[in-house]
Amino acid sequence: MEHFKLNLESDFKFDDIVVALGNFDGFHRGHQKLISELNNVKLNKGYKSAVFLFENHTKDLIFHQNASRIMSFEDKLKNLRVLK
């Protein structure tokens, strides 16, 4: 699995891709089901798949809070490697 950071200058192609977007903090059953469905669409449609993770918690960005996290960004990447 590859991972990289996107920014406004990133050269990323969005053709034939299915995407899951979120914090994925904790990887509970709902998160696992979403990743499973992402993989099903990938296989059935022949699309590429991507999971966009926020490094900063959305509460920090929207509400200017210092939200607590269940897991680190690195732990999220480890969990995604297991689920892919």
C-alpha cells in the first residue's frame, strides 16, 4: 500500500477511483465495513481505491478544538494495511 500527502499542488488523478474519506479514529466495525465495501467496489468495477485520512482531527479545523485521538496517524496507516 502506498501513502502520500495531498496538498493543492499534488498531481493526483481522480479517474476510475472509489474513495473513503474520514478520520477513521479507532477503526470500529463501521469503519471496517466501509473499507470492505470500498474493496468490493474496487474489485467489482476494476477501480483504483483510496482512503483519505485527515492528519488533523476535523474538530480541530472546524471548531478550533484540540480534540483527543484514539490512535495516532501512524496507527491508522497500520490498520489500513491490515484491512486492504
